[in-house]
Amino acid sequence: MAIIITIDGFSSCGKSTLARQLAQELNYVFIDSGAMYRAITLYFLRNHVDWNQTPKVNKALAEINLHFEYNSASAQSEIYLNDENVEALIRDMLVSEHVSEVAAIKEVREFAVHQQQKMGEKKGMVMDGRDIGTTVFPTAELKIFVTADPSVRVERRFKELIGRNPNLTIEEVKTNLEMRDYIDSNREFSPLRKAADAIELDNSNLTREEQLQIAISWAKERLSISE
Ligand code: DC
């Protein structure tokens, strides 16, 4: 029987990489829930939505349609905002600077969580984020909480972004990560927490392949139980 696998953790811990590889290995659907908060933030920024005003937020959310489509070239599901592929645009530093603030809004979370739960109805899914094992799928069969040393995370994020943004400094990346971790962990509605039944995976000293093999062994164990 298909299961749900949740992968939560702080920013830039390699959650999406692990989730994508694990989904590929199991032939499951991979959903990057952070992409949804990023796409909503992009819409708010583009349309100058004042997200401190609830009626404006509700009006904007009613205008937003999000969906994922599998792109065989990149071998991943890519996010569409009102039928526009925004997978690359949502990784912009401007979006990163505001996304935690937007993701802390109750109405935004309700909007995203509802869609995430619908996507997982058929199971056979790996979803990564911050509150997937606690709020979105509290009964998921396998919950992984990924951690890594802060310095390792800053370096990884910097390497990821510098190609697209040559003026970026390591200090900017560090400040952004610290700020997002703080807001994500301290917000009122479903803050970033390790679920009580999640398994911790510290990948500071692991290669992608090593962490994947560990996750595969956990998934196989859970799959054999749920058969
Ligand atoms: O995973 P990411 O860095 O792309 O996520 C972007 C932001 O979205 C992150 O700062 C916190 C928020 N987020 C969230 O609040 N809940 C999720 N399930 C996923 C992301």
C-alpha cells in the first residue's frame, strides 16, 4: 500500500533534494510545499497586496490558482501560478526575503494546507516543508526531520544562488536564513516543529547519496509494515 512521507526542517537543509530523490526512487509524487508559499508571495509582491490587511489577503487568495506539473526535462514537478510557470522566479532573493512573513499569515496557511491535504488524498507522495508532519499530514506513515549545521546550510544556499545572482554575499545569505528560521519557528500558526514521531536525519556530514540510502531504508521498513 502507498504511504505518505513527510520531510520537514529548517531552510536549506537539503529537504527538497532528498524529497525529490526519494519520490523518484519510490515512483511517488513529490511536492515542494515551500514553492506554494513562494508563489503566493510572488503574487502579493507583483500586485502590491498589503498583506497586513486581512480583506486584501482574502481577495488576493481568491485570485490565486496554484498547480504543479511534471516536467520531464527537469524530472520534477514545477509550480504554476495562474497558469504561468514560476518555478525559477520564486527562487528570487526578493521572494525569499518576504516569504516567511507571508507564510505566517493564518489565511495563507489555511489556503495552502487545504490544497496540500487534497493532493495527498491518494497517498504515494513525498512532501517537504515545515509543518507537513505536524499539521498537514499528522498521521503520515514516515516523518523525517532533516537538520544540518548552520554553516553548512549557508554554504549550500550560497552555492545554489550565486550562479543567478553574482553580487550576492555570503553574509546576505546567512542573514536571510537566520531570519527565516526565526520567523518560521516562532510564528503563531503551525510553527516549524519536529513532530514527536519524526526521525531526525542530520546530513551535515553526509553526501546526497548517503542520506538518500538512509531514507530509502526507512521508507522500505514503513512500506513493509503497511502492506
Ligand atoms: O522550503 P522553502 O525555503 O522554499 O520555503 C519557503 C518559506 O515558506 C519558508 O521560509 C517557510 C515557508 N514554509 C512554510 O511555512 N511551511 C511549509 N510547509 C513550507 C514552507
